Amino acid sequence: MIQLSVVIPCKNEAENIVVLVEGIDRALSGVGAFEIIVVDDGSTDGTAAVLRARAATMPHLRVIRHDRSGGQSAAVHSGVLVARAPLICTLDGDGQNPPEELPGLVAPLLAD
């Protein structure tokens, strides 16, 4: 059972998004079952293709794509609607939030 969903709204982050997703994957590897949901908010720089390629080898990475930009709030909303876990975290797609902080953030919420 998935315990944690990480929702990432992004737009035009083709150069950064894989590094972020892989950082989240490493950071959460010992936390339990999780999924990463990236919502591509109408990117025009190839972000969708980069994400599809990475998702092919990372089954817990889910990619949602808006055909046109709706803004960060709309992207977060779309990600939360499809999340499978009872606990949801969000991170910006530009990498400004360090993924290695996630385990400490969610540990108290996942404690038995």
C-alpha cells in the first residue's frame, strides 16, 4: 500500500526534472511505499518527453500532462486528485526544495 504521494507541479523544467525526481527517489528509498506524481503544466520545452522516458524505468513515477498551462495551483490540484496515498507532499519542479528533507518532514506523520 502506498503511504506517500509526492506531487510536483512543473512547467518547462526539461533540464531539471529528472535530477529532482531521482533525488526524491533516493531520499525516500527507506521511507516505505511512495509514488511521485509530476504534473507537466503545458510545457513547451520537451519536459513531457523527458518524463515519459524516465517513467518507463521508474514504475512509481506517474506523469500527468495539462495540454495548456493552468498555473501552479491547477497543477497541484490535478496531482492531488490522482494521488493514491493518504499523505501528500508537494515540491516545486525547479528544485528549490531539497528532496533530502522529505524523510524528516514525513517521519512524524508516518510513525506508528
